[in-house]
Amino acid sequence: MEGPRLLSSSSLFWLAVCMLSLAPKKLVLGLDPNNPGYISIDCGALNNYPHPDLQIYYETDDGYIDSGESKQVSSDGMAESVRASAKTLREFPDGVRNCYTIPPITTSDEGSRKYLIRASFYYGNYDSQNRTLKFDLYIGVNYWTTVDISDPGSYIHKEIIHVVPPTEDAIQVCLVNTGTGTPLISSLELRQLADTMYPSDDQFPTLALYKRINMGNTANESVFRHPSDSYDRFWNVDHTNYDGPLSSAWNGTSPPALDRTNDAYKVPTEVLRTFITVESSHNFSFSSEAHEPRASKWISYLHFAEMENVSSPREFTIYSNDAFIKTVSLDYLVPMTVPTNQFTSDIGFKFKLLTNSSSSASSAPPIINAVELYYLPDISTRPTDLNDVNAMKGTKRAYNVTNKSWQGDPCVPTNFTWDGVKCITENPPRITSLNLSSYGLKGKIADSLANLTELISLDLSSNQLSGPIPELLAKLPNLNILNLSGNNLTGPIPESLQKKISDRKLELSVTDNPYLCLEDSCKPKKKRNSFVVPLIAVGSGLIVILSIALAVIWKLKMTKGKGQEGTVKLKNRPFTCNEVLKITDNFKTVIGKGGFGMVYLGTLANGTNVAVKMRSQTSKQGRKEFQAEAELLRIVHHRNLVSLVGYCDDAKNMALIYELMENGNLRQHLSDQSCNAQVLTWNERLRIAIDAAQGLDYLHNGCKPPIIHRDLKTQNILLNKSMQAKIADFGLSKAFAAENDSTISTRPAGTPGYLDPEYQSSGSLNRKSDVYSFGVILFELITGHPAMIRSASSSIHILQWVTPIIERGDIHSIVDPRLDGKFSVNSAWKMVEIAMSCVPSTAVQRPDISRVLTELKECWAIEMASERSQVMGSSKSRSMGPFQMTSVEVGCDSLPVAR
Ligand SMILES: *[C@@H]1O[C@H](CO)[C@@H](O)[C@H](O)[C@H]1NC(C)=O
Ligand SMILES: *[C@@H]1O[C@H](CO)[C@@H](O)[C@H](O)[C@H]1NC(C)=O
Ligand SMILES: *[C@@H]1O[C@H](CO)[C@@H](O)[C@H](O)[C@H]1NC(C)=O
Ligand SMILES: *[C@@H]1O[C@H](CO)[C@@H](O)[C@H](O)[C@H]1NC(C)=O
Ligand SMILES: *[C@@H]1O[C@H](CO)[C@@H](O)[C@H](O)[C@H]1NC(C)=O
Ligand SMILES: *[C@@H]1O[C@H](CO)[C@@H](O)[C@H](O)[C@H]1NC(C)=O
Ligand SMILES: *[C@@H]1O[C@H](CO)[C@@H](O)[C@H](O)[C@H]1NC(C)=O
Ligand SMILES: *[C@@H]1O[C@H](CO)[C@@H](O)[C@H](O)[C@H]1NC(C)=O
């Protein structure tokens, strides 16, 4: 299969080669001195070298790939016929996807962006395993073809003609391990083509080669390529079986000069000089099968050239798969190329060349000189936004990240998304989350990170990053979560970041950075009064809550706004039970009922409406629980926990007075009975989930010792006038005895359907028990079903119901049908994923609620992003919606007493 061995020495070529060997360092990547527009990579080769017969300069793959191992084919495989570039190869034992990245030779404004790309594969028994192998080849983020080396001695070429869109600045060729053998590659060649060749439209800018046949060349076993073909296409020997055609070849020693004036394709003269035709009949047809598993669209190019000086010009009509293409008339020595129309089936190619019946029967029969058959691969997946790609490349370089998944495009295809990277699959995909926690990053925070402009969450915790926190990070418009804890950062927190924190747009964590300056002295003078950065020592670490001061100011403003100096004092005020009588107007309006007794509407002296929960004498919920709740609520304050306004406690009566939650509990909103009420939208559900997670996160992680709610359920999630969710009912809550005591033993309590199975069986309680209940709540939000789905005869747990549907992958059967399909599938799957992560039967497998909260926020971001892309021209600032990403955690600095 070796190329033609003609012109074995051209003095000019050797001169150039000598100059190259004298100054190899000056060689720019891919610039073959004699062949501008060529990049010829001999994969796995140790040195660059000129190939004298081909007159092509091959280079090693250094700089094009950073993975894989260089190998040599075995000496048995080193047959004479093996091309130099096939003697070495690169194999990829690690990682699923490995990619070559090749910068195009031209930039957008000069020259063509159309390239012929050829990958060649020769196994040559390099590993002495005499194995067969099969793997996938991708062009960028799109599947190209499958390489099937079923014969260890075969030499396989795959070729594609690809237009690099202006939104990309490199070509990536990726080898994907499909579990059927370690992928390998022998060479990779790029040839820049003229724009006018192989015209393509925007929809199909890429053609994958099926066959390229040098028609009529049955005698000469040579594959013609460079230097015969200035574009180095391979013109293969014609093995077609014709039904009675005559093959013809030029007899002279040198082929006649062809008129190339209007010839864009430049099919080599050696190829054009052979052709096929028919002897007796003036019509003829030929065909080719077409087998390419995933190809659906096909196209062909037919090349003609009159090589015989016939008396009257040949004139014939071309049909392809019975469709009329064109009537042609050939001029002596003038090449002509006819592209056929596309066809979509895989019935194969069928060509008919019919002589015009009106033309003289004496004219010569039709001929054909060369044929190219292509299919159009589906390249509809768009790669990640170029800025994001470059920022990730910069980051990879800056930190020398060697993670095996960091190959090719960072986001797509989605099963190859880089570890730590999360994307929204917009068109083009964008990176929204980057988690480089514990990646061993050293040095400064890379500037390239600030180029990930759609980033919502950035986690650089637990690395060895040093230097200052760059101001640039504040430029990321959507950044909500920035975790820099566990590094060795220095200097102050940039003012612009502080501004975002105070605007409640950013959550920043900087714990365990011993040299970070958080003192007042680091603050600019002007801001001194509005920024107080308290340091609260908690255990061994330091939790910095930058927002406290602001939160306090904000709270004071709120109170002032109400014009009631009494409200603040009212907080947690003990009432007399007579006062309670007055507040509730003699228990006039019942607004709820629980196991403990009634809940009444009350109105304080200042007109504020409240909910008054009375403990009835016969209540199952004991005095102890009532007191526990009162005590707990006096200590914990969070906007996602129902707050206690006051309480009364005397010998006979007990009452707890809460802020009024006008919209009742979440279960009511989800249950079928209230279908006359407005169905909660997907967004509302997401926001409720985030609100509740924030409340729970505060109990678990904002309080020392942590508080376990123990009775989380949709009935205990209440909604206020503006549908903000708050967790209620702390009667069963427990605080941990000691900080390090992560588990306490207690009698199981709670509500069936929400009970952690591990807690049920062992009685050992920890924060993960609440996470389980929270997972059940998430499933209720997603599906609308209650925790226990009851039918006439039986009842099943929501998890039993949902798990088989998840396995089926049927998201539309999972999500509450009352939403009427109004949700984004991405965000729904993400919610399901989060909910699933909360409910493994073993507690250790469940994530911390803080992790769940982060995921939910990302889910929210996906939803917002998809809304944004749907509503054209809607402003970006809307993307955060009315919901605040910042949680302001004041309080819980006093210890709740464990009982
Ligand atoms: C390699 O395997 C093929 C069958 O796949 C077999 O025909 C051939 O003899 C083997 N060669 C060696 C050297 O084992
Ligand atoms: C095949 O073609 C090459 C290049 O034109 C030529 O040198 C060689 O002699 C040919 N071989 C045969 C058997 O025709
Ligand atoms: C080439 O030569 C053979 C005999 O040597 C002859 O039969 C044939 O017609 C010639 N072909 C052309 C195109 O002149
Ligand atoms: C060639 O095909 C055309 C169209 O089908 C027909 O009219 C013509 O008679 C055919 N010529 C010969 C020589 O068979
Ligand atoms: C990057 O990592 C590789 C492999 O761990 C190592 O060989 C190389 O020296 C590192 N380069 C830099 C610049 O740190
Ligand atoms: C990636 O996903 C596609 C589509 O879901 C699937 O066909 C392919 O097998 C997957 N590849 C790997 C290596 O998992
Ligand atoms: C960030 O992007 C801009 C514009 O694409 C580019 O000029 C700059 O070099 C990039 N910065 C880094 C650090 O990659
Ligand atoms: C952390 O940074 C400080 C100040 O730059 C330096 O003195 C110290 O050695 C660093 N510690 C580590 C573990 O790198």
C-alpha cells in the first residue's frame, strides 16, 4: 500500500530538508517547508524526519497531545511495505477519551478553513498480543466513525473533509475507548484545501470519506497520493467488477498536459488518465455498496476528463440513484467534476451514464475517470463556547492538571464531561460550575478562571493556592458560590468581592487560610463602618461571616420600616396566657390542627398577624417537646426557619406564638385535594427546595452543636405570603451533646415515610437522618405524590414508586403531571439526581445538606439559564430571579442545651 516511488530525489526537496536539519528548532508546528498547509504527524515517533518518496516532512506528536504512550510495531510487522509513519504508534491505555489538538494553519481572515484530515491506524502487533481491537473516532465533539482492526496486519485510513467554524480555533481528533481494546493511532495528517473544493453548506460542512477510486486503474497497484496529488488524497486502485466495461490507460510515456484553468479539484493527471467506459452499448451504469453504521446522508463527486482526442465530443446524462444530475459534454483534456445530490438511505450508490438519444450514435460512449463517495456525519453537537474552552486550557496549563478526563471538549459529549466541570447544554454549552477541590493546585489563583464568565460555582478548596484573592473573580457576573477554604491565600478580600457579598450575590468561604487578612485594618477606610468582619472561633477552624454586620443593618432597617419599635422587643417575649386569650380573640379562628392541639389566628397589639399553637391538655406531644421547641426557637434564627414571636407557659396552658405563614404547609400545595388552588410551578418547587435546604443547612452546619430536626416532612414546611418556605415544628429536634459526637442514640421518632431506615433499625441518629427525610421531600416536590402513596388496597413508599420509573429514564412520568410539561428536562433530571443522592439506605452514603444545597442552587441556575435562552433578549440580571443565593447566618453562636 506504499505510495508511488517516483521522483525519489528532488534536489530542491533535499536542500530544504538539509536546511531543516540544521535548524530544527525554527520549525513552526506543522509547517512543512515544501508543503504549506500540511501538518503531518507521525504518532509516537521520537524524531521529526523528511519522507523522501512522499516528499512530506513528518513531525512527532509532541505538543499535539499530552497523554498516551509511544510504541513501536513488532519486527514481524516491520514488513518492507510498511510506511515509515506506521512504524511507531501512540496507544491510550488510560482514560476513555484522548484527543489530539491541532491548531488550524490559518486564522479566520486569511485562507481556507477547510481541511482534509486523515488518521491512520496500523496495529502491527506492537504489544505481541496479536489482538483485534475496535474503538470510536470523534472529530471534535461529534462521532466520526468506528475503527475496527479485526486483522492485526491491516492498515486502516479514515479521512474527513472538515470546515473549522470561526467559533473554533483548533481541530480535535479524539479516540474513544469503547471497551473493545486499547485505542491506538499511527499517523494524523492535515491538508488545507481550497474553499472552492467539495462545496458544502452550513448544515453539512463535513464530509467523511467512504471510498475514493481511481477508475480504470486495474493494472497499477499504486495508491496515488502526494506528490502526484498536491492535496495528498489517496486514490485507490479500482477493484470494482464492471459488467463489460473497457478499461483504458494513456499509452504515452508522459501524460498530456491538462487544462486546469477552471479546475478546483486538481485530481492528479495520473489518476485522470485511466478511465472506464463501455465497449458496445453506449449507455452504462456502475454501482457501489454503502455501509457505514451511523451514516444517513451520502454524496458523491464524479470526475471526468477526456483523454482521447475523439472526433465528436462525448455527451451524456448523469443519473445518481435514478435522479437526474446533469448532462455533460466533455472537452479534450479539460477536467470536470460533478457533485451528485445527497441521498439519505444506505441502499448504495447507483450511477447511470446515458447517451443522449438525439445526439449522433457515432459519438464515443460515456466515460468516468475517478469517483469519490462520502457520507455526511452528524456533526450537530456544538462544542463548548471558545472562551470557556480557552479558559479551561489555560487553567489546565497553569496547574498542570493531569486528570485523565481532561481531554477534548470540557462539556460535550456529556458522557465525557471533564471531572469537576459542570455545564449547561446551551448552544454552545457553557461551564457553570468548576470543582477543583483537592486537585493539588499550587501557585496563584489562575487569571484564566476569571474568563469562565458563566460560572456560578467555583470550588478551589483544599489546595495549596497562595498569593492574593484576585479582584478579577468579582467580574464573574453569575458567581454565587466561591469556596477558597483550606489554602494558603494572603492579603485582604478584595473590595469588589465584599460588595458582592454584601449585595447578597455571593457566598464566600475562606476558612483555613491562616495568612488571609480579615482584620479591620485591611479594609479601605471609607468602608470601615459598613463592614465589620467578625471572626467566630468554632472548634479548630475559623468561620468568617462577612455578612453579619450587613445582615444586622438590614434587619434594623426592616424593623424601622415597620415603624414599630416594639417588634424587635416582642421577639421571644414571654406572654401571659391571658394575653394569649386576647391575641387570639378568645381562640376565635382556627387555622390548623395537629397532634398537639389547635393552631389559632392571633393579632398582636401592633396589628401583626401571628399563629398561636396551643398545647391541649390531651396532647400526645408532651410538655417536654413543647418546651424544647420554645427553647430551640429562642436560640435559632434563620429566614428559612419559622420564627417564634413569643410563648406562654403556666401550670395549665402552653402556647407558642409564631410568625404567620399565610400560605400554609407544602403538603397542602402538593396534594390533589387542592387542585383548585394554583399548581406550584417548577420554579416555585425549586425555590422551596432551596429555602428548606438553607434552613436545614443552618441547623446542621450553622449551629454548634448541630441540631437535628428529626421530623422533616412536607407538613412541616410552611409558606409565607410570598411563598418563601420555612421549616417549622421543632418539637422533636435534638441537639448533639458534643461537637465530635456525630451520632446519638435515641428512640426512633418521626413520621412514617420520612424515617431514615438506618435510624429505624439502629436508633442511631445523625444529621444524615434529616437528609433522608429531605430526599423524600424532594421527591414529593418533583412528583406531587405524598411520601406514602395510598391506593384503595395498599400503600407504597414514594421511593418504591419512583425508582423503577427513574430506571426506565422516563422523566415525564416522574414529574408531577399537573405541571403539564412546563419544566426543563435537564433541571428535572438534576433534581431527581439530587433527591436520589439523599436516600441511600446507609447514612454514610448520603451527602451533607450543604452539598445538597449547592447542587440545588446549580439546578436553579440551569433552570434560569434555560429560561434565559428561551426568552430571547431577556436581561441577564433577571437570571438570579427573586431568590437570594446568599444565606445570612447570624446567631446560633450560643449553644442550645442538649437534653
Ligand atoms: C494472529 O491471529 C490471527 C487470527 O486473529 C491468526 O490467524 C494468526 O496466525 C496470529 N498470528 C500470530 C503470530 O500469532
Ligand atoms: C504505475 O504507475 C507509476 C506512476 O505513474 C509508474 O511509475 C509505474 O510504472 C506503473 N506501474 C505499472 C505496473 O503500470
Ligand atoms: C493503448 O495501446 C493499446 C495497444 O498497445 C491499444 O490497444 C489501445 O487502444 C491504446 N489506448 C489508447 C487510449 O490509445
Ligand atoms: C441509452 O439510454 C437512453 C435513455 O434511457 C435511451 O434513450 C437510449 O436508447 C440508450 N442508448 C443505447 C445505445 O442503449
Ligand atoms: C506536570 O506534571 C507532569 C506529570 O505529573 C510532570 O512530569 C511535569 O514535570 C509537570 N510539569 C510542571 C510544569 O509542573
Ligand atoms: C456516550 O454516550 C453515547 C450516547 O448516550 C453512547 O452511545 C456511548 O456509548 C457513550 N460512550 C461511552 C464511552 O460511554
Ligand atoms: C481571557 O480572555 C481574553 C479574551 O478572550 C483573552 O484576551 C485573555 O488572554 C484571557 N485571559 C487569560 C488569563 O486566559
Ligand atoms: C503560606 O504562606 C506564608 C506567607 O506567604 C508562607 O510564609 C508559608 O510558608 C506558606 N505555607 C505553606 C504551607 O506554603
